[in-house]
Amino acid sequence: MILFAVIDVIGSIPVLIDLKQRIGEIKAEKASVASLIIMLVFLFVGNSFLQLIGLDVSSFAIAGSFVLFFIALEMILGIRLYKDSVPKTASIVPIAFPLIAGAGTMTTLLSLRAQYHDINIVIAIVINIALVYLVLKNTGRIAALIGDGGVDIIRKIFGVILLAIAVKLFKTNVFTGL
């Protein structure tokens, strides 16, 4: 559930609709597979990579909590803090990275690894990617079904959940990193 809230593919439906309108077809298979690979690689080599560049997991988690905090603020307040140019294709950037497998997801994966067995996290990743695939494949239908008001409500609910996760991640890692 933590990974589901961080990935927040349901809350990303407004972003996905906007991308689809600006770019055209979203390649759900390509974006899902790329997200899966990014998450699995980071799950198993992320900690080693951080050590290689001289960072500890707590520092990365605190930085990730700030990213989650600002993403949550965007969702709750309906503002846009992260601005990027319009991409030519939306499958890998910005959908697979940073929308699905971004800094928040990577931080969460490292934090989950400290609490759960790897196999449980891998299963959670696969389940979440299956949901991501279904949402990407059916973005237009989902948007039509829930309407603009429904999309806004879902985005705000997941924004509050994500904000609480960011605060918990910050609080937990500030005191363990001292």
C-alpha cells in the first residue's frame, strides 16, 4: 500500500490525460516495463550506488521525503512546482521516470528494504506495475468514467496520504541519521 500511494498512478491520471492530449498515444507496455526495470535495479543496487557516491540511506530518504512533500503539495493545492518542456514521447520520460519510478519511489524502496524481505517488495512492485499498466492502457476510459470532479478528489486524497508518508519518512530518517 505504501508503494501504491507513492507511485500514485490513480492520482497521476490528470497528468497522463494531459500528456496523452499533447503527445498522442502512451505506450503502456514500454512505460510499465521501463518502470519495473528501474525499480528492480534500484531495489538491489541502489544502496551500493549511494555508498559509492558517499551517501547513506537516511540522507537519501530525507531528500526523497522533500520530493514527496512537494509532489503532495502539487496534488493537494493544484499547483505546478516541477516544470519541464514538452517531451516528444511520453513512455520513458516523464511516465516511467520520474512519474512512476521517481525519487520518491526509489526512496520508498530503500526504506521498505530495511523493513521487509526482498521477495515481498518484488511482489509489491510487480502488483503495482500491473496496476500502472492497466491505468496507462485505459487512461481515456478512466477519465471519462470518473469525470473531472472525481479525478480532482482522487488526486487530493492521494496527495494527503503522500504528504503523511513524506512526514513519516522525514521524521524516521532525521532521528536515525543523527
